[in-house]
Amino acid sequence: ANDPVASLAYWRQQLDGMPQALDLPRLPGSRPDARQQRQPLVIPEALADQLRALAAVEQTTLFAVLTAALRLLISRLASQPDFGIGTAVTGRDDPDALRTPGCFVNNIVLRNPVPPDGSFLDLLRGERDGLLAGLARAQLPFQEVVAALNPERQPGVHPLFQLLFLFEPAHAEPPCAAGVEFRLETFSDIRRESFWDLELSLTDHGAGRAITGYFGYAEALFAADFAAALPARFVALASRLVTRAEAPLGSHSLLLPGEFDELKALGTGEARDWPPPHSLHGLVLAQCQATPDRVALVDGERRWTYACLLYTSDAADDSVLV
């Protein structure tokens, strides 16, 4: 697995055909921007212990469980079953690197298409297998993977993944060096620059304690209310998944408490009579008759009036009938 040629062959096969962009709902006319906002996230103690127990039963890690839950959440929000999740791994497996100062971090891409008819256990087992295979080949620098795959590049869009998941596992004892004890603390109420559209960062504080972290998002790309709801949706979905892990994935709702009632209320009230026409086609036809010379469509330098639109659509209908 440490053979660079074999590792590159694995990444070529693993990422072949993977969609290069994550199609989440974005602000109209938004452009990539490096500024990131953070929304704090807390997984309560009881739910955190349930997630740890599920990981133990499935002989995997809490990281794999949380990755699978994150993948399902984003898949449903984006209506996209296949995409990459990036994560950072340490590059200090070599004993010589343990005493060498510097940043030994590499990114790998986790790909695990959401099974359309599967359960959360199916998704989790795929996550576990993909994670093990990826970690075994994590020493190949990410930039070499990008260069070899040569994905289509877009300004301001990170290649291969735009969603980053960082996870800090629980430590039996606080890290200590030369008698100095270190403590990891995450700040969720800051703004900073980021390469990624979305970032989930979580810290496990150990059995019987909560899991804390934040969702970071590019504020120029996503509506504030969409981003603000991400932590609550993630926690709510994780709760449903861990209690019904064998249920079909499609049976798990993303709605928060009260949202179903809000949607239901939209379908109630007194019926109203609307003047004709009662269809979109009828409305367009009425506009064609009322203002035939007004511009209806613009495509670059090309412009169609309503009269031209009507003539073109009628001609298209005739060609289909013929």
C-alpha cells in the first residue's frame, strides 16, 4: 500500500467518474469567496454514546459513523448520491518524522456513493471499507493525485472535493511534552479564510461526554438560514439513524421539529378562485397575444419577442407531430 505506483492506481480507480462538484443550493449569482462563517454544533451526551456504541458493534470508528451521517445529510440536501468528502491525515507514520518539526498533513478523498435502496448500516459499512483502503494509501501526496486525475478546474473551486470533515478523537490523556500539557480547543465564533465550500469539524471528548464542533461555510455561496440549520439537521438526522440503523435511508426525514407543521399549514386555508388562464402555457399565450413585440427571451446576443416565441414553439410542435 506504500508503493506510490500502486497507490496512484488505486486513487485513479476509486475516483474515476466521480462528480467533480457538489451541487448544493447556492445563493443566486454567487461566486466563490474564501471567507468562512461558522455555526456551532453539539451532539448531546446520550446521542454521542449511542453513536459510539454503534461504532463498536459495527467494528469501526466513531469517525466512520459520523462521516456516513454527514454523507447522507449532504446527499439529501444536494440531491446527489455520489461526491467526495475530504479529510486530513497525519504524515508522521515514519518514525523519523516523529521528532521533526513541521506540518506533516495530507488530504485524502473519501468516496462512498449512497445506496438508493440501502440502510444506514449498508452506508456505514461502505464508509468503513473505503476509509480503511484510503488510509492505507494516504502517503501519496494529494497534489499528485490531482495532477494524475487532472479534473476540470474552475476558479475558486477546490479539486475533487468541496466538503471537508475534520475529526479529533478522544485522548486517554492530554498530550504532554517536556512537562507541558496541551489542550485542544475549537473556536466556532470566528471568521477566517477557507479553501472549501463546507467544513465540518468535530471533537470527541470521550465516553459520557458530548461531541462538539462547528459547520463552517463559505458565506458568499450559501444563504444564512440554510447554513444556520445545518448543525440541527445533522444532529436530528444522526439521532434518527442510530435508532433505526436498519431502516431504508429514504425513510429518515431531514425536517426539524415544527417544520412539518409549517409545510402542512401551507396546504390549508380557504380555496381561492383565480381568473383564467389556469396554466403556465395559457399565461404565456395570453402574454403573446397582449404584447407580441415585447422581448420574451434573451440568450447572449440573441433575443426573441413573444410573437417569435409563439411561432417557434408552434413550429416545434408541428415537427414533433410530423
